[in-house]
Amino acid sequence: MRWCLLMLFFPLPAVAADPVIVGYFTEWGVYDHHFQIADIPAAKLTHLNYAFAKVEKGEVAVTDKFAALEKIDPRDKEAKGNFQQLRQLKKKHPHLKTLISVGGWTLSGSFSDTALTAESRATFAASCVRFIREHGFDGADIDWEFPVAGGLAGNKNRPEDKKNYTLLLAELRKQLDVAAKTDNTKYLLTIAAPSGSDTIAHMDIPAMAEHLDWFNLMAYDLAGGWDTQTGLLANLYPVGDYKRSVAGAVQAYLKAGVAPEKIVLGVPFYGRGWTVAKPSANGFGEKVDPKQPKGTWELGMWDYKDLTKNVIPKGKVFRAEKGKAPWLYNADSRLFISYDDTDSMKEKVGYVTAQKLRGMMCWELSGDDPANSLLEVISAGLGKK
């Protein structure tokens, strides 16, 4: 009785949730990238987001049926396709949860219509539940890029998207919870959330937070080939007149009323670069050639493993000490590349811990080096349980 009375006056503090470490796996990575399900460093992750399913006629559908359902990995000839191989991976690593990520940059064109009416939202949510159950996922990650405005040219959008996105998530949450009770489990719901102030303004973030387990904050691409001068991809803090920063994006969500434990900080396993127009001492903040340089798989982008092996040794590494970010500059080729390395990743782990955020996310797993150096910093730093 005395213990009960003490608890009334001095309640125990809430138990903090274990940190989450989310890695995105790209479906197309099984081809040219040669990165298969068996290559996923599952021991260093808590959650895996499979990118991407598409929206077809208002319902969640497989994007690449061969990769998802048929492709054989010689290391596991019994499991046909990525989805079966994911089931096998989860048997080896029971702690791992998997989510199907729906949409993405190239597959967001149908979201505005899908979220438009109560009927269309219910149809989409029901199809999402079926997809999760059929293919053995533990939840859904919605990657709408972007409601109201922005995104790929030709995507349909409406002013009502801001309200309808919240309504879509509410319907998803409702149907996932009903299914979870029947299946005696917990189904997760997350989104890939933008970091730009203009795209953030097109979402009702506090209302969305009520339905989400967390936001995967895409705290990268602060600069890229769309800019006319060099900048930093994912600097933690502002650098002089360069005000864009990862911390600024996080604070925008916190100020909007999102609890820290619902923010997962996204980090890049790649770099973005430009050719500086004229010779420069270090390349930062300089005007660029409009023609983007050749990257690993696409113009202006390099996998971290490609950078460390083939690109960084040919240039000089500079660091923005206040911004906690490195960049590479090759004076001969005038190549400037902004990226994260193990040192800047440690700074971000420290920031996540200090801000009591839920954890970290990476885009995407195949970009790391063979030793998984970037992911190892995250896993060790967050003390994955």
C-alpha cells in the first residue's frame, strides 16, 4: 500500500522507446547495383522499408513483379522473389520489421486522386492491408512526393491535398488497427517526410502525427543539380550565409508540435555534385556548369562506396566545421561533391541523441561501402537493442 501511495505522488518516468534504425531497400537495386535481399545488414537495422510499391487504379500494387515475386538469388534458391526472401531474412533476424513503401519520386502521380474522396481513401487503405497481409510486411510507409505542389513534372495535385493527405492516413490507421486486432499483431504506419519549408507547409503535420508511428524525415537533398551554385547536401547546421540545414528541418517539425519520439532523422548514403564553372580554392558557394557531371548511376549522384574508392582519393576533402559536413573538391576537374562520411554521421547520431529523436533512417542501403561503415556508426551510436 505504501508503494502504491508513493507512485501516486512520484510516478515513474515513461520508458523511452528503443531507437529505430530504418534502412530503405530499392527494388531496382537487385539489377545493376547487384544488391540483393541477402546483402541487407539486418543485424544493424530495426526496420526495413521496401521501395517501392505503386498505386494502380487507386490500389497498392507490385511495381516489378519479376523482382518482387520471381527473381531467384543463387544463395537462396528456394525463395522466389524479394518478398519471399524477406520472409526468410526475418526468420534469421526475428527483431527485424519490414514495411512496404508506397510511392516515391517517380510513383506519386496517383496520390491526389487516391486521397480525394472517402470512398477512394477506403479502397486504398483496404488494398494496403491486403498487400501487407499477402506479402508478409509489418506495416506501410507512404512516400507522397508531394501533396499540393512540387514533385515530378506531370503529377496531379490539388490545394485540397493538404487536408486529404491527413484523411488518407487516418483511414489507413483505422484499417490497419482493425487488421492488427484480428491478426494479433501491431501494424506500423510511417511516411517519408520532406525537409523543405515549402513542402512542409503543404502538410498538416500535427494532425498527421496523430496517425503515424513516426516521420522518416528526408533530411537530405538540401542542395542538388537544380541549384545554380554549389551547396551542401545534408549539413547538420547552417554554414555562414548558407542557411539550409538538417537541424533547421528537424526544428520545423518540433515547432509544429511533433513529439521528438515521432521523428526519425534520414541521412544520405550518397553524395551530390557539380562541376564548378571557374577555378576556385575550395569550390564552395561557386557558380556551376549547367551540365551535371556523371555519377555512379545517374548524373550528379555518387554512392558512398564509389566516392570512397574512386573519387575522394583524386581530390581534396574540406570540412565545414560549424555545419559538421565534409565536401570534396578536385581543382583539376573542378568537381565538387557534398556527402556524409563517418565523422559527419557521428555528429548526426549525437544530435539525434541530444534531441531525443526516435532514431535514424538511411537512403539507401546499397550505397554504403562493403564494410557498412556509415550504418555501423549509426547502429553503434544509437545502441540498437
